[in-house]
Amino acid sequence: MDWILVISRAVEASIGTEAVIYALAAIGLNVHFGYTGLLNFGQAAFLAIGAYSIATTVTTFGLPFFLGVTIGLALSVVLALLMGIPTLRLRADYLAIVTIAAAEIIRLVVRSVALQDVFGGTDGIQAFSGGFYALNPYPEGDYNIGPIIGFDENTMWVLTVGWILVALSCGLIYLLMKSPWGRVLKAIREDEDAVRSLGKNVFSYKMQSLVLGGVIGALAGFIFALSRSAVQPESYNTELTFYAYTVLILGGTARILGPVVGAAIFWGLLILVGTFLEEAVNTGTITFITTTQVGPIRYMLVGLGLMLLLIYRPQGIFGDKREIALDAR
């Protein structure tokens, strides 16, 4: 069995584009769920808004790349307002229903036949990332990180930008949560009636939290699109949101680095198990399964591990049990 291959793929996945995307998505959810107690089940909608904004701006309308980034950030704010205004004065479960419905509506709109000329339908959109890669400072070639991990110049550029965005997002959240504004959000999570009795506008704070987490989700959408140089509607289904929640819970809610560590561990572990099983089957070490069965089995094994984590440590790796309670009244 090639242990170097197994370990190198796992480490590569733990710092690769998937880890960056889900770290950003989970940081946004951490603002919503971890710090404010908002049940957002539609984070995929914010990623889709970010991804399709740059894709349609460049490919469909022929506008500059950075204008697409600006439009994506603005539309993520608009989406948060549209979801929050009718629901944030109600119980937490109403927001959950609206957000998951909004994510599905956006996915169905961008894959619709009527708007195929704009969004590309089920085939999606390609060839929009030229302006981004034109800024790439890395010369053509392979770049090794350590003795066993290597990325090409385009992947290195995406990872550089992505991890910078992760660091900036974590720094911003750290400063905000140490401020009076952040302390109000935590108080709303614990008991919003008590916060309201002190004269705070709970609706306004919730809306600000929803907007902030949505904008960070749009950043994840940018990286998602640019890392693949393509967007397809099926990439932004509810599974994406549930993976982001898995990453958040694994690392620990209401912790600055929880989403980052959770993303690295989740994807590293998923690839580690999958590559190990493939190598074991190919070398004859395991004979009762085939290589085509490795994919489902790795999800079963990782899922079992997550179940055990939730049973014995529901707060996640860095979390605190007191941080996972929310006021749903």
C-alpha cells in the first residue's frame, strides 16, 4: 500500500480549495447560528449568488471581473434582506423554512430553460475566470508545499486568495465578537426577550448578522466558481449547506477557528478514508468490496465518526456546550 499517496492526498485536501470553500461557508454560518442563533438552512443560496454574479457578469454581459465581485456582494446583501425582513420578527423555525426555500428557488431559477441564455441552464457557465487568473503572480509550473504536496500555478493562486479571505474573515469576526455589537448578538442567542427588554433593537441586530454571514458566504461562492472556472446549478443544492453545518459543528460553534479547523479535518479525513480504501482494494488487502463501492463506504465511515462525535462531544472539537443552546422562542 502506498502510504505516501494516502497521506499526501489527505493533507492536500485539508488545505485545498474544498477546505477553503467550506471554511468560508461555515464562517458565515457561524455568525448566523453560532453567535446569533439564526437557523439558516440556505447558505448555498449565498454561494450561488456569488458564483453566478461573476460568471454572468463576465460571460453573459461582457463586463469586468471585479464588477461581478461587487455585484455579487451587493446581491448577497439584498438576498439577506429579502429573507430576513419577513421572518426575523418570528420564531427561529420560520427563518429555517424561508432560507431552505430561497436556496432551492435560486437553484431552480439559474437552471431554468427560460433563462438559459443568461445563466446557462443545466450546463452552467464556463470561461469567465480569465480576468482573475490574469492577476496570477505565480509563474507556470508546479509548487510543492512540503515534501509530498504539489499544486499548479492556478491552484496556488486560488488557494492564496482563498486563505487570505479566510484569515481576513476570521480576523473580522474576532474583532466584532469582542465588541459590544458581538456581545449583543450572543445575548440574542441566549435570550432575545431579555435583550429586547434592555432597549436593544433585536430585529436590526439579527438582520445585520444575516447580512454579514451572507456576504462571507458569497466570498465562498467566488472561490467555488473560480477554482473550477465553471458554475453549474446542481453544485449549489442543500447538500452544500449541510456539509457547511457539518464542518461548523465538527470544529465547534461560536469559535473563531472552529469552521477552519472543521473544514480541514472533514475534507482531510474524507479523502484519507477514501484513498486508504482504494489502495487497500487495489493491493488485495481488502477483498470484500470493490473500488466502485469505496465512495459510499467512506461516507458511511466518516458519518459514523461524526455521529459518535455528536454523542460524546456535541459541542465539537473546540466548542462549549453552553454555546450550542439557542433561544427559539
